[in-house]
Amino acid sequence: MRIAMIGTGYVGLVSGACFADFGHDVTCVDKDEKKIAALHRGEIPIYEPGLDELVATNVKAKRLDFTTDLKKPVADADAVFIAVGTPSRRGDGHADLSYVYAAAKEIAQSLSGFTVVVTKSTVPVGTGDEVERIIREANPNADVVVASNPEFLREGAAIRDFKFPDRVVVGTSDERGRKVMGDIYRPLSLNQAPLMFTARRTAEMIKYAANAFLATKITFINEIADLSEKAGANVQEVARGIGLDNRIGTKFLHAGPGFGGSCFPKDTKALIKIAQDYDVSLRIVESVLAVNENRKRAMARKVSQVLGGNLRGKTVAVLGLTFKPDTDDMRDAPSIPLVTGLIDMGAKVKAFDPVGMEQAKGELPDITYCEDAYSCAQGADALVIVTEWVQFRALDLDRLKSVMAQPVVVDLRNIYRPEDMEAAGFVYESVGRPPVQG
């Protein structure tokens, strides 16, 4: 199959490279000339484990190419995927669909023969209807089917998620469209991936509902963590105890500083706005968003309390800045309100992240960036673990204690055992577990 992928951001580049690896001929299109030039040089604009090798392999095999001109790729394509950004619109929280609609209008001018135009971007219910209207208005003679095919990729594990998906959702009621999409995803049949065909609006809703539900699970266990701290329970054991119930499941029951990233904050906001447009109140999702935003800032107060309630003149070391490990994504990362909160309380902040520091500098310019975990901890009154990078899971505790001004660790990801930290002589505070005084 011949595929044109419009957009070379996270979703577009990963999807394009994976489709090419399936054996399809894929051309990724982007208006950013510098990004396309960098891709031609083999430079990947995002950090995703294995993506650089996957791109290089398929470029070498001539199954994957990059261009700034969409005319020929669209004219030749059996399917055109729209994978442009849909950020939160300033002022009201709605998804900004201007890039999607601009892409649809430009695609319409170049269509040739029967083509399936697929929205891969996360878009509100009804967006496919508008995309189809735009295309038919711009090119009344176009032989086109507009489908929805939402992505369910986790940053840091996106390639595996694409190749071994829990499900592939395709929103179209058109038989020709179903055949093309079935042919595109046929290589997954060896993995017995369920290909789920639905109506287009249903597919659009599935994506938002999935992200809102996962965000709800995270926020639920975070609130249970707060209660566990007060009541003397261990939230990790609580999470395991409820997660072993197959109706609940173990995933997304890890207490921490709150969710961030490119999807959950943006998509929960957008879902709330969609509901308001239909005069429906999503009280649970509204609460999830509010609790999560408050929690991120509360983490700074948690650090302050461990240091006696006064951070003036204190130095705090922060390990991990990206919203999760194995990505350089800083979008809505919990580290941002945490660090700004610490600074507002008078602390000096040092930080280290294995891959995210260049991206972090734009968000957090007023802190000191360090070359490793131990230089970050040097002279610190407290060390805060914010992102659970594997590099932070086996720190030399004796070395850490020797370089710190005070042996205080605030572990917002619960990656260490309290008894180990106590034996090492640390004052140790985690999330949803009893504190250790060293």
C-alpha cells in the first residue's frame, strides 16, 4: 500500500516508520523544512527508544521518505493519514483543529483516484464530518472516504505499542474504506491484534474516553495515597490488592506527583469542552483534572514540610524532569509546577534528567542543570525523585549521602524501599507510605 503521512511529530513519525516496517511505501510530509532536512540526514527530532534505527532501516530499504511537498505523495496514496498537532486552544481548552482543517484543505487539491483520508490525530467527536465537508467543498469530484484511526501509543514504548497493539480502532462505515484499512493493518494479523471497526464518531469518542479513564485511575490512586499517608496504610500494597481484581487491573495504579504529557491533560480538557458543547456535565472528569492540577503544586509543599516548612536559602536537587521515563517530552510535566513552587518558596534548585534537559531549559530557565545524579545532589538539603528513570533506581546511597548537605530524600515515585533508606541513614518521604526518619 502507498501511504502519505501528514505531520512528522510524535504520532506521525512513529506511525510512518512502523507502517514502512510492515512493508508499505510511506512518505512523511511536513511543512517544517528544517525538520525534513534533519530527517534526511538521519536526525530524529524526538527521543523514542528504537525509533532512530527503525527510521534508518526503512529509509535504506526505500520504503520511507520525507518531503515538504504533499502533492505527489497524496496523489499517489491509497491512504492519507492526518497526524498533525491538536494542542489545547488558548483561552477555552478546546482542541485546536486549525492544523487538521488546513491539512484537509490542502490534501483535497491533490487527491487522485480512490483515497482514504484518515484522521490519526486526537480530534473531538464530529471532526471527521468537518474534514469530509472541507474536502468535498474544495474538491467536489474527489473519490474519497474519511475515516478515523486514533492512536494509542505510550511515549517510551510507542514502537512496541504500534506493532503489538491491544486493539486497532477504525471508524468508517464504508466498505471500500474498511478494505483499505484492513489491508494496511493486515501485517498485524500474525499477532492476532483485534481490528475493531466502528462508526466514525464512535472511534473519535473511544480515544477521549480511554484517556479520560486512565487519567481517572491515576488520580484515584493518588487520592488513596494521600489517605493512606494519614491513616498509616501502604498505597503500593493497596494498589496491588485492588489491582489483582481482574475488573480493576494493575495498570495505572502507581501513586505519584500527578499525570502530565502530551495526551492526558490536553485530552481531558478537550473532553470536558466537548461535553459542554452538548450540554452534558462530566463531573468525574472535571474533578480528575482539578485534583491533578492541585496535586502537582502540592508536591512542592511536601518537600517543604520534610525540611521543616522553610525552604528559604535551601538547595533542592531534582532528579527527572520529563513527564515519564524514556522520552524527552516536557509537556505538562509534573516537574514544572514542582520546581516553580520550590523557587517561589525560596529554594535554589538543581536538576538532572538523562535526555530532557535541553527541552526543560525553555520551561525552567532559572535552575542549575547538572551532568549526573551525584553532581546534582552535591550540597543539597533534599533530593527529590520526580521521574522514575531506570538510572535512578539503583543509586549508590552511601555516595549520595556523603555529597548531600542533609540526608533527605523525597521519592515521588516510590522506587526505593523505606527500610533500605532507613538503613542507609536517610530521612525518607515517599507517596502514600509511612515516612522514615533515618
